[in-house]
Amino acid sequence: MWLLADTTGDFNISIGRQALLANTSGWGNCALGAHSLKSYNTSTPVLNIGLGMYAGNQPTAGNYNVFIGAHAGPATNTNSAFSKSSMLYINSASADNNSPLIGGDFSLRKVSVNKDLTAGNLYYTFDVNGTGRFSNSAIIGTDAYPNSNFAAAQALGYNLLVKGKILSEAFDVSLYSAWPDYVFEKDYELRTLSNIEKYINKHKHLPGIASAAEVKKKNSFSLGDMTVTLLEKVEELTLYAIDADKKLSQSQDKIQELESRLLKLEQMIPAKK
């Protein structure tokens, strides 16, 4: 046991060479492992825990910190996180590291994974530096869904439930249905506009599009399927527009022909004296 500098501190525990070596007045500190918490010597360190060789060996001040693992703790004493209190470092390495596998701030109720804590920049409740993966469903938002609704959503195959808005610079949807280029195939049966008019008058929605009642009953719709369906309608509208343009061109040709014939007839009629 090492408590060579301890003169007024109480309730401290140190096991290991130079563990809690510099402490003079702190109390309630626990250092288990060689060189753990060895530099704490200012501001009466209170209730710090170091578990592992060199765990928290660099900081000289701070309270309620927890360092777990070999060399768990900041690498230098020049950053703002170095002398903070209520910090969490869980790591195991051959040297001190500013980016612990798990870090956190007990006072802010925030935790991070593989994040550089040099500036003490814990901005989010849960902050992951790298790619995250959930093997089951995830909920975002305060009480996003009651347990009963969540279970129902899981049963329907939903893996992500979000309460509130989502802001994204890009959003890709993987589709399992066919992209509607089939509309431009020669054998595609395009409804006549009169047929569509009858359908709308009867059902009050476009054919192939879910009704408002259906969407309300399900309380959702598939973004991918809806995108495909809307593109299908756009391509059908394109075909209607092309057909209308052809008919307009034919009508203009006939009008020009009639105007030409009318002009010839007028020229055959003698002018009145």
C-alpha cells in the first residue's frame, strides 16, 4: 500500500505501487493498481476511483471521477477535461488515451463511445464516434411510444420509432418493388382518362393510390412504395401529355389544311363590283 504523501486525508484506499501517491488531504479516494490516481495532489480530491494499472494517473485535481482499466484517463494535463469532476473513463490500453472506449460526465448525465474528450465536449446524452448498430428495435424521443404500441410496431416489422421530426441532407430508400419503367412498355395497359374520371367519381381517389381512410386506419404509409406509385402516375401523365400533343398537332394540321382550302375558295369567288 502507498499513501506516502497523505497527511490529513481520511477513508482513502490504495493498493499498488505509487497508487494515490501524491494525495495529501483528499478523502474517500480508492486506487487499486500500480500508479492509479498517483498525481492527485491539489484541491483536496474527493471520492475518485481508479481501478487498474495507471488508471487516472495523470490528473492532479477533480472529484467524483471514475477511471476503470489500464491507462484509463486523459493523456495530458493540458486539456479542460483533465481537471474536471464527475468524469468517466473506461478503457484498456498500453498508454493514456484521450478517447476512451466509454467516456462520460456523471453531472451532465451524458455518455460517449470512442470519443475524444480533450475539450470535455460531451454535447449529447449519447454520443458515438463511429458506426453504431442495433440488433433490435430502437426508439428516439421521450416516451415515443407506450409499451403496447411499441410491441405492436415490432410485430409489424418496424425497427426504428421516432417521435418528432427528422432532418437529413440525404435519404436513400432500398426498394423491393419494381421501378415503374414498365409504364413505357408497349403492352402496358394505360387507362383512358374517361375511365379514370369514372373511378375518381366513384372512389374519390386515384386508382392505385391508397385512400385517406386506408392511410388513417394504418396510421402510416410506405415511403418507398408511395414513391414508386407516384412515379408511375407521373409516367402515365407523361404518356397522356404526349398523346394530347400528338392530337393537338394533328388538329393544327387539319386547321391549316382547312384554312388553305378556304383561301382557295375565296379566291374562286368573283369580287363584287
